[in-house]
Amino acid sequence: MPIALFWHRRDLRLHDNAGLAAALQSGLPVVPLFIYDTDILDHVPRPQDARVTFIYDQVERLAEQTAAAGGTFLAYYGRPAEVFRQLFDQLDVAAVYTNTDYEPYATARDAAVAQLCQERGIGFETRKDQVIFHQREVLTKTGTPHRSFGPYRDAWLAALRPEQLQPYPSAELLPGRLQLLPAVPPRPTLAQMGFAPYEQFVAAAELPGEQLVRGYHGTRDQLRLVESSTRRSVHLRFGTLSVRELMRQAQALNPKLLAELIWRDYFMMLLWHYPQLPEQSFEPRLRGVPFRHAEADFQRWCEGRTGYPLIDAGMRELNQTGYLPNRARIAAASFLVKHLLIDWRWGERYFGDKLLDYDLALNVGNWQWVAGTGVVAAPWFRVFSPDSQLDKFDPTREYVRRWVPEFGTPAYPAPLIDHKFARERAISTYRAAYQAASAG
Ligand SMILES: Cc1cc2nc3c(=O)[nH]c(=O)nc-3n(C[C@H](O)[C@H](O)[C@H](O)COP(=O)(O)OP(=O)(O)OC[C@H]3O[C@@H](n4cnc5c(N)ncnc54)[C@H](O)[C@@H]3O)c2cc1C
């Protein structure tokens, strides 16, 4: 009997999963699958990596849940097109189902697998699952992506219909629709892939508490609070929580949280339209900013030794936990780009190495926003004062003391750069680049 494969990627859950529901409704028995993609993992330093550990734990959980529902769960370590080629030789596969992915690498990978399916006469079906609106669904009247968030958000809200936030009945459909395969190779272990477990600090993959969500707009910027925002970014990144679920809660309880989730849709849509964003400043008049190749300054920023307490606390939290509150992300990014005049791409890559919730679209979108170079961007001539930001978001210095134990002692470094000097240098450098490009 022919089967359908369901390929999990950024949707590591059985409930409310659009592509899985479609596979289960196809009439074919379904075998779920995950591929540890060597095209990605070959670039990850061994042995410890927080994201690989997180993915591994979730895949193992999915395998157990699939077995409990009466099916086989396949997991392989290899290049996706090659894994599929082998599977198509061994099994009678009629269709592959998956959820749409928007990153440039994922788009190319999926095109290659779709091509292979076509050559073999196998269906390749994708569903929208990670976001509410994607690709060309929310555009300006002239059919281009919005260049500011407010009009995008308004158009998004106007387009929203209640059914778009309704859950897909994937978990409910599982019984009796999964296929049990007689002999399958064992799933790869972390050790076989060259990795060792990494201790993580991750909130549960459940909806945040109602009280937190109700007060979100008041707490999200307060660095002294450990529970200031939802802390669900890692779960949205890997799909252990459905975005529809969180959106429904936000819609009912807090419009500010809903707006932040709309930012997520927005940046994912922008990366799909402009796949060059990770490599290039979007604003052509700012592509010539002469960023400094200041390795030693960059190192001090990475290590949290700039002498600016807010920046240092943030970078140390990031290095130790893989998480950073939004306010501290903005402050650290702005300091690197404006105060140190270091290329936003260096910072984007460093965050990419460290963040457990690392998401190319959101990271690049936000870095370009902070740098003033993005499709949507803060004014390039705005340079935050790290000390004023500290007074505003950590007035009691609780956050700083938590991460910088030597703060206030002689062991704490003097500021790497004078704020007034740095501010004037950033503005004059940006202005010169902007004017030269506008004139030429
Ligand atoms: C320089 C910089 C880099 C960033 N890199 C990432 C990244 O790699 N991955 C990532 O998930 N977020 C990134 N963000 C956005 C934001 O900081 C995090 O999503 C947020 O801090 C995660 O914590 P939370 O889940 O408690 O967020 P909450 O405040 O509870 O928000 C709920 C969800 O809304 C979305 N969201 C919130 N803020 C933003 C935003 N500014 N842009 C887009 N979506 C948002 C996220 O999915 C988040 O989980 C970045 C922000 C900056 C300034």
C-alpha cells in the first residue's frame, strides 16, 4: 500500500500542524520523518550546541508520541535530497507533505526535493503553518511589500478572518491513519552525530500564563524581571508551540503581544521577498557605510566587556543562556553598529551562533532595523545613549548585577568609547555615506 511521508522541519509538534493534518486527510497511511540535515550541521561546531540538543530532544519526543499513536517515526542524518532518493527506492511513497519554509537555504532545498518528487511521479505538497499570512498575501495596493510596520499591521488585521487562527486537527486525526513499518533503521543519536547534550534554560512549550499576557505591555521592557515577556521565541522558532495558539491568546488578552507576533510574520515575509537581506543592506544609500574592521573592539563586545553595564549584562546573559530580552538585544545591536561602527553582519552572525531562538528572518530584520539599513528601519541618525537606556530599563541595576558581578568594583572595565564622540562619529559617517550615494 502506498504511503505519504510527512517531513517535520520547523514544526516539531503533532497538534495544530497544517501539513501533518493535510497528510492525514490524504487517505494515505502516513509516516512522519525528520532529517538531521548535514548541509546545516556540517557548519555547527562540535560537540555542544544548544539548538541541536533542543531539536534532538523534540525529535525523540515526537518519535515516542508517534509510536504511542501506532505509527513509525523515521529519522535520518544526511542530505535531504539523498535521504529522499533512498527512501523512494525502498518504500512505496505516493506523496511527501511538509510545511512551507521561507529562508533562502530552505527554499532551495525544498525546490530540489520537489524536483526529485516530480521525476519519480511523487506528489510534493506544502502548507502554510509557521505564519498567518505569507508571501504575497499582505502587500501594498501596488503589490509590493510594505516599507513600514504600521500600514502592514493594519492590512494584516483587516485581512484576518477567525478561521485563520483556528487549530488544524492533526493530533485528533492521528489514530488509525499512521503506518507501522516492519523494519526501520534506528534513529541517529546525538553522539553518533558528534554532539554532546547541552544544558538549556527553556520555558515550557505551553501557552504563557494569562496574567503575564494581560500585563505584557507593562512588563516586556523591564529587564529586572525574569518573566517580563512570554519567552516563547524558541518554541515559535522550532514549532513546538503553534503560532495560531499564541495569536489567539494574544488576540483575546493583549493587542501589544499580537502586534509583536505580527512583526514576526512581517520579517518572514520580507526575507522571502528579499533573500539577499542576510548579505546586503537593503537601503542602497547606506551600502557604502565604511564600517570599521575593529577585531579587538568586537571581541570586547562579544565578551561583555565594553564598560557599558547594559551592553555587558546583555552579552553575558546571551553567552551564558542563549537568550536575551528584546530591549537588551536592541541596546547591544545599536552599540555595536553605531558606537563601535562595526558591520551589522558581524553582530548578526554572532547572535546567530549564540541565540537558542535564532531565526534568520527575525535576526536579520531586526539587525537591519537597528542599523537603519533595512526595508523597515529606525532612523539612521538615531543613536541611543546606553546609559540613558540603562536608567530607563534597569533603574535599580538589578539586571546588571545579575550578569556582571564585578559591576561597581575596580575590576569593572572603563568605557571602551566615549558616548558623545561615538554618537558624532556615527552620525557623520552615516551622513557622508548617505550623501555620497545620493549625489552619485
Ligand atoms: C537585534 C535583534 C535580533 C533579534 N533576533 C531574533 C531572533 O533571532 N529570533 C527571534 O525569535 N527573535 C529575535 N529578535 C526579536 C525579539 O527580541 C525576540 O523575539 C524576543 O526577545 C523573544 O522573547 P519572547 O519570546 O519573550 O518575546 P515576546 O516579547 O514575548 O514576543 C512574543 C513573540 O513575538 C515575536 N517577536 C517579538 N519581538 C519581535 C521583533 N522585534 N521582531 C520579530 N518578532 C518579534 C517573537 O516570535 C516572540 O517570541 C531580535 C531582536 C533584535 C533587536
